[in-house]
Amino acid sequence: MKDKLFKKNGFNAVLSDKISLNRSLPDIRHRGCRKKQYLNELPTVSVIVPFYNEHWSTLLRTASSVLLRSPTELIAEIILVDDCSTKDFLKQQLDDYVAENMPRVKIVRLPERSGLITARLAGAKIATADVLIFLDSHTEANVNWLPPLLEPIAMDYRTCVCPFIDVIDWDTFEYRAQDEGARGAFDWKFFYKRLPLLPKDLQNPTEPFESPVMAGGLFAISAKFFWEIGGYDEGLDIWGGEQYELSFKIWQCGGKMYDAPCSRVGHIYRGYAPFGNPRKKDFLTRNYKRVAEVWMDEYKEYLYMRDRKKYENTEVGDISRQLAIRERLQCKPFKWFMTHVAYDLVEKYPPIEPPDFANGAIQSIANPALCVDTLNHGEKQTIGLYSCAKDKTQPQPNQFFQLSWHRDLRIKFGELCWDVSESVPNAKILLYHCHGGQGNQLWRYDPEMQMLKQGKNNRCLDMDPNNREIFVNPCDLANPLQKWHWGFVNMTSIAQWDSYGAKIID
């Protein structure tokens, strides 16, 4: 049953069903948060929770945690927006349970699968409270999570506030901190990234701090300001890019965005993505281009140059309403956003990246028929060896790697890096999200020795040709299995290893 439900949900649903909807959570806030006092009068809240085929207990625990851990007088309603789910228990059974046990919970049902953005808008359109709070359907609000989100909005309605998003382990349901905060950012492929806190923020660890972009779908915003800036762009489809669109126009159109360290909300990051693409087409590129065309001015070219052909062949549809909002509100140019809000982003994520140290296929010199291959594996999985592609400089995606200017080794067209966390013989190499901080993901190629070195402890990429496995062992110049050939090596960049991109990395 655990395996069956994992395939449907991407988390341990059997365990979730055994845990109370009103379970205790550790109070992991900074100790100063427990002493903070907030305004006597705070605005009322409509909490909007879109869901599609969410598991019973995680959906109800989301709503229960909000009701149990919020001042009663502030919660006007919780709106569950059903994006045309197909699970039977999410129909009449859910209606009956909510009617009997959750009087302030409403259910809105969409007639067809429309995606996250449309579902959030559907909830926002019927909300009655002063402030809209958007949550995902597998979250848990923690101790006194609400006042820290509302006070900045009470002081200035043109403010958006995000909670710290903690981790609920998808297998054990352990609740733990993700970290102690960072400022939201992006790279020029529109992958969500983070920037370090500023000195003034570090000195005031319980105070909300400015953040250029939000992490995703957990935030509070006054209903007045949300609709003043047009809400979400209704032309965005399913999901993707909406957090950038909303973040850009909040800042560019006279608002501010904060992260609130004293507001903590846990989120289940799935161990597996159970839902496919309902459109059977590339809605994500269209969303990104739509955001770029409306808000990014000349900076949109840095996004497009990452995949020129794909963006040129993508139509954005009618954006006249969005452009009219920008004109009506006299919103600032994107250059202002980049120089006043995200002013240190270009140092860590340059619009024009330095070239790779090496890229292409990684071919064994001892066994030239074998190349490193992802084996179609994803995050937290190992990689191995497979028959080499014919073209070593432009191989198929499974064998196309890059030794990037970040000094990490990553899949060329993705955000997964080679990560080694063990210091044992035959240490495993796992694919993890690229963090750009080197450490476990630090790699260097020695073209003279033809060895790929990992970390700072003289360890090298090694292999077992019989089992087609790769791993890391102490470097051994006499071991032919540690010799590797790249499809392309940039000798100029490698010669400048110590100074190459130093300003960016520091």
C-alpha cells in the first residue's frame, strides 16, 4: 500500500494517514520570535489552497493547521479550489467532511483541469477578506505563523510577505528547517536561485527582509493590491513563471516584497512527481516568454539566448491587458529592478556566463567504448556508464555534461550536478540540485593527467567497467581506470582556473 500510494502522491501517504491532523510541530523559529509583539488590529484573511488529486490526510492537515494555529478572528475563510480532481474521496466525501467538521472552509470546483494559476485566481475572485494568503495543498502552518505575515501589510497595503518554507520529509514526515533564510533570485534560464542575506538582515534575524522574488506559491498579499496590479496574468497556463511575473510587477509597480523569518510553514517536497503534463505541449516556455515580453524590457534577450530557437518559435498570445496595467500604474523599467532590488544578482548569476572549462561526452580512456551516462536517472540517483554516443562534442542529453564556470559538473541542459557526500572507498556520485557553492559539488579536470578530481582531498573519478559503475576514489596516476577524455576542453579557461570567474564566485 505504501508503494502504491507513493506512486500516486510522491510521498508516504500511509504514514500521513496515521498522523493526527492536529499533530505537534517543533517550534524552530529564532528564539527572538517568541518575544515579538504585533499590532492589536490586523486584517482578516482568506486562505486559498488549490489542489489536484491531493491525498486526503495531507489536504485536511493543511486546512486544520491553519485553523488550529491562527487567531480565530483573523481567518474569514479557507477556500479549497479543486482543479477537477479525479479521486472519488475528493468529491462528495470531502464535501460532507468539511460541512460537518470545518465550518469556515469552502470548496470551489473547476469544471476542467486548468492548472495552478487559474485555480489560485478562481479562489481569489470569491475571497471576501482583506488579505489573500496562498498555500499549497500539502503544507502545515507552524506556531503563530499568521501575525508576522499580516503586520507589514497592515502598515502598507502595497506589500507582499512570504513565510519561511520548512521541509516536511516526504518519507518520514519529519518537520525541519530548510535553512535560516536567503533572498529569492533567478538565473537566466529562469531557475529559482537564492542570494545571501545582507548584513543588515543578519543583524536583525527576526525582522522581515526584502527579497527580489518569491520562492513559489506561499505568500500573503492584500486583496486590494493584488487586484490593483491585475492579479496573476490569466494568460499564464498551468504553472511556471507566475512567481516571477508577480514578483516583478510588485516591485516595479510601487510595492515591496518581504520574507518573514518568524512565520514558518512546512511543505512536503515530493520524492517523485506523480502528475504529468496535462497540455501535452510546452506551456512553460510560453509562460516564461510572456513574463519576459511584458516586464523584462531589454533583459529578456538574456533569457532568450539560452535557447534561441525554442523562444523564437513560441507565441505568447495577447499581452495587451498586461501592458496596459504596466502603463496605467506607470511601473518602473526592469533595469530599475535589477539595479535597485536585485542589484547583486548579476555577480552570482551573470547574464552572459563565462564559457565551460569542458563539455560534451566524458569518455573512458581505458575503455573507449564507454562514456558516463545519466541512465535516465533523476535527482538523488546515481549515474553510470553506457555505450558512447557517436558525436562526443554534441552527444545526446544523457551523455552531455559540462564542467561549468561554477566549478561543478552538471548535466548540460538541466539543473542537476554530480554530488559526492561520502569519504569512503568507491564513494557514490549522486545527482543533486546544483547549488553553486562547490563543496560536495566541486570538480576539476587535469588535461595533462586526464583525471577528473573531486573536492579538495585528492579524490578522482574511477570506474568499474564490468558493472558499468562510476564512483570516487583516492587519485592514482598509475590507475588507467581514472583516465578520462572530454568531448571538448577549453584550455584557455583551464589555464585561468584560479582567476576565472573569481569575482562571481566570491
